[in-house]
Amino acid sequence: MAIEAVVFDLDGVIIDTEEVWEQVRRGYVAEYDREFLPDTQDRMMGMSTPEWSGHLANDVGVPRTPEQVADDVLSRMAERYRTSLPLIPGSIEAVQRLGARFPLALASSSARVLIDQVLETAGLTDAFRVTLSTEEVPRGKPAPDVYLAACEKLGFAPSVCAAVEDSSNGLRSAGAAGLAVIAVPHGVYPPAEDALALASMVVTNVSELSPAVIEGLR
């Protein structure tokens, strides 16, 4: 069963923003004299905007509504992206190589406003036939919703699609949706062993991806 399409994650695969997200959200929480819970960072990786903003408001205790938390944090992230977009070396070229052979989709936990900003700044607006935020599906990662929706919009069954992911929740999401999963583990935030075990292939850098690599998955 040959792979016919590829779905990319964004944060940690195309742009190296997990540390930026952590810095911005920790700083924001500290302004209200609150601190992350021991598992806050791990839990938020892959969460949709309503999910992580709800966590910061309801569990961490930021005295703002989830909607206000989301607006505050997203505005700070957008400003960071406008001034300095942390592209992962080789990621644009990898997208372009695979896009010359396969239809591409993007399935991200970032908000729509940030997805659009990143793609515009990186010159990748036309690289993807489909772009989805977990804001636009019922549940964020690790639920399979965003990957199932991406495959449906591309017009392919999940079984003939490959996913490129870095985080535990992202790997779980793509695996639960039935895609062939390529893991690109983040050096600072490596995925859990159970999540990594869902991958059909593990590469050390996104620059290793090529049509031949994708075709060898099935």
C-alpha cells in the first residue's frame, strides 16, 4: 500500500518554537504570580488553543478567562514570529522536495493566526493543499481528529498518508488516526517511549526526508 500524501506538523518540525512557547507562557504565568505545574509543559504540547488556555486559567490559576489567556499569549507569540521566525534548518527544502512528489497538508496545534503568519513569513503559503489548526476540529492532539480531518480534506484514506511529527501527543494523534508516522524527535523535548514506539521511522533531522524515504514506509 503506497504512500500517496504527507501531513506535516508545524511546531518542532518546520519551526523550532517549543522553547519560544514555553518562554512566552512561563513569562505570562509569572506575571500573575503563578507557576507551571510539574506536568504543564508536557501536557500543553499538542493541545489546541482552547485546551491550553483553559489549562492555564483553570489549573495553573491565571486570573483571566481562557479566552483572555488565549488572546494574551497569541498576541505575544505573533510578535515573536514577526521579529524572528525560528525555522528549523532544512525544513523549507524538505517541504519543497516532498511537495514536488506528494500532495501535502499541515496539521498543527497552533492557532490559525499563527499558522498563516508562519507560512507567509517562510514563503510556504502555497506549499500545502490543506492547512488545519486543532482549533478547527473537536479535539486537539493526542486525539486523532486533526489528522483524520486533514486526510479527508486531501481526499486520501489515512492508511495511504504519512505524518511527520516530533512530540508525544503529535505522534499519538497521527498513530491513532492510522497514518504511517515519521518521528523527528526534538532534542530538548524528546517524545515519550510509548509515543515513539508508534513511529514507522525515526529520523534525526527533517532534512533527511525525501520522496524515496516516504515511498519506503509501506
